[in-house]
Amino acid sequence: MVKEKITKEMVFNDLQDEIKRIDTLSKLDEPQENEEYREPLCLDITKEVKILLSWGGGEDGFKLRFNPENELLGGVYYMADWGEYEERELSEDEAQKVFDFYMFGSFEG
């Protein structure tokens, strides 16, 4: 079986389907009783710190994620400009370097 690569279009279409499902189910008295209801597997709380390196005619920077105990989970480097947005996941080592360099290895969020 060949696994299909996830594309931006697939994500967009899936998002639209989920929003329609929420709209439909939210009108019901007991949406959780409907077979279309999707029980969340978990509600995961994370904190995000945005390290903005440039803005104005384009934006770039880092976003680091932390768990509720303020432990570094990972991060991304991102670029954004006039309706465009792209990001790349950082390796553990890269995320730790960004954390140590910009946040001096400490987060009290």
C-alpha cells in the first residue's frame, strides 16, 4: 500500500470538512450522541514563545513550544509575508540552541 503524501490542499479540505461537522453538530442538543461526533483523544496544553527577528516588509523568526512544566518541546523557524507563511520544524539540537541563545536557557512562562 502506497501512502499518500499530505499536501496543503489536503489539509485545507480536511479543515473545511471538520468546520462543517462542528457547525452541524453544534446545532444539536446532544452533539456527543451523534455518530458524526469525534471524541478528542486529548486536550494538550502547550505554551509558545515567538522570537521575532524581522517584521514589516516580511517577517521571520522562531517559535518555541513548552509543556506546562516549562520544558522545551521543540520549535520551528518561520517566514511570513503578505498572506504567505512557511515554517520548518527544528531538530532537538537546533531548538535547544535557539532556546539557549535567545532565552539564555531559561523560561518562566
